Amino acid sequence: MTVEIFVPFWGDPGLLYATVESVRTQRDPDWVLTVIDDCYPDETVPAYFADLGDDRIRYVRNEVNLGITENYREAIRRATTDHIVILGCDDLLHPNYLDVINRTIAAVPHADVIQPGVVVIDEHGVEVLPLVDRVKQGLLAPRRGAGIAVLTGERMATSLIRGDWLYWPSLAFRTETLKRIDFREGLPIIQDLALLMDIAFEEGTLAYNPTVAFSYRRHGGSASQKTLLDGRRFRDERTYYAQARVLAHAKGWRRTASTARLRAMSRLHGVSELPGVIRHGTGSGLQSTLAHIFAI
């Protein structure tokens, strides 16, 4: 079964090339890769793809810079197969990635979202396990060793709103689901969680196969870290948690609504980030972090 892999690109070309090579090393050769260059200012990038000589790989360049959300949408618009992956342009597939995804599809054919096992690497490719990932993998994700975990509807929503333990670039999606359920406007920083919750609110299904098949790259100076320091990340989170509470009440999902109201793990995240915000953040960043921790 052909799986389409899309890489929305804006970033370090060297890391992009490593990502592409990780796709080419798949044990399962039944894939198509499309790199969507969002007008990154480096003329060596199109030359790299012109020299590859692999007819499974397509390189396209947007006429104008779309930004990350619109580039994701562009990937979804181009999708033609039953399942797609929207891969980060600095992350790495392990050679068994498609094997794990296809085995999970065979076991849970109605799954809308598939999460394989993930390890975390730093900007140098060294495996690391920061606090946020220790919490994700040790406390929030279903326990490893019990086979494929399947979460549907309210159970999926409650699990994710308690703490988003998924790794967006590693996910495989049912294409029809992404064509039907769009990203929410006005939440650029946590658009992935909002979309996944909307899938859950439509009684969608998440399948978690803990077999490790993906390396997720964390950068110390990443854009997501900057949004923590200037306050945008926690402002977006509070906005969305309030929306999720309303949506859960409308569904009669009291456990989901209660979890969204308490947002205990999200508050603890604020506590863990507070020392860094005090040292390196802005005044608005500190104000937003404190509000995130203490506001009802």
C-alpha cells in the first residue's frame, strides 16, 4: 500500500537532506515523497533534488511563502493515497517506519491517526530525553509492552487534553480525515492539538504502536521555545483549553470537560518553564506563564 509522505520545508537544507535520506532507506519501498519548499532562500535546494534521480521523489516550490499552516494544507490538498504523513523537515524516519505504520493499519483499519514509537534527538542527532519527553512517554502515553493501544472518541479526547503526548511529524493520517477536518484558525502554535481533538470530537480513532520507528528532533533555540519565552504558547493553550471545555460539554463528555478545566499537566508545564522564562523571557512572557499556572 503506497503511503504519501509530504515534507513542508523551511529551514536547514542539511537537515532536510538527512530527512529525505531517511525516507529513501525505508525497508518498504512503496512510498512517494513530496517536498514542498515554502520559498526558502537557498538555490542549492532545487539543485539537490534535480540530481537525485529518484522518480518517487517530487520537489515543488510555492510561488509565494504560505507559512506553516497553509503549507500543511497544501500537502493535504495534494494527497491522493489513503494515508499520508506530514513529516518535519529535520526529523528522521527509521528504516522500519513504514513497516510499523502498515502493520498498524492492518490491525486497526479504521484508525484515523497512527502514532509509532518515538525517540528524541537534539540538533546534533544525539538521543536525549528532556523533562517534557520523560513526562510524555512515561506518564501520558499508554504503557509500552501491551501491544497497540486504541483510543476512540471521548477516551482519545480526554487522553490528549490531559497532556498532548503525540509527536505530530511522526503521525500517519487517514487522508480522508484530514481533507474533512481542517486546522482551526487563530491557534497557530497548538494547531496540531486542536486538529487532533477535533478528530476525537468526531468519534475518530487513534492507534498507538509503541514500536520505535521515528526520531523527533528538539532544538534548544526552536520557534516553539521562543513562543514560550514571549508568552504566545501559553496564551494559545489557555484559549484552546477553554474552547475544548465548551466542545466537550456540548458532547456530554464530562470527564473531558473536567480535564480541560483543570489542565493540570499544562499548568505543571508552566511551572517547569517558569525559571527559564524568568531568566530569558519577556515581561509579557512572565505574565502569561504566571497566568497559565494560576488562572482558573
